[in-house]
Amino acid sequence: MLFICYPKCTTCAKARKWLEENGIDFEERDIKEDKPARKELVKWHKQSGLPLRRFFNTSGMLYRELQLKDKLPNMSEDEMFDLLATDGMLVKRPLAIAGDKVLVGFKQAEWEDALK
């Protein structure tokens, strides 16, 4: 399983701890140091079945600085993917990619259903 996170994020730390406590092996990737490529984002979005907007870190400083709350509704999917690929801090985290499952953000019940 690929676990994409930002090490300083408390939600990511909770998710990592949950994975370790449940004996789930994972490869960790720092979203800031090794940002997701556009191609990966497109693939994960398709696999997740989630609206693309769910992939945005809406509580992040960069999201607010770029005023994306107002801009996203007028953007095409292509423009959104291009934007997400520019900076890992725009992407909601943590991300868990296990086979054909893609989890965005950490909700323990959701992760239990998908990964146990």
C-alpha cells in the first residue's frame, strides 16, 4: 500500500499510527517532497469514484491564498488536475492507495471498511 502524507500533519500522524496498530504494511511518501504527478492524480481520481474537488486540501493555506473556493467551480477537470499537480500541499492528505482502492483524507471507519 502507498501512504502519501505530510509528516508535520497531525491527521497524517493519526492515520500512520492506525496503519501501524493494525499491522498494515505501507510505503510512505512525503507529499511535499515527492508531489503526485498529474498522471497519478488522474488514475487515483478514476479509481476513487470521488468528485475531483475532494482531492483538494480545502483547509490549506495555499488553497486560501489562491482563492480556490471561488475559482474551482469555474475550472475544467483538466485545469484542476494541472493545478493539483503543481504543489503537493494543494492535495488532500493523507492518501492511501491499496490495489484498486483510493482513500482521500483519514476517516477511521472508512479506512477500516476498505483496508481490513
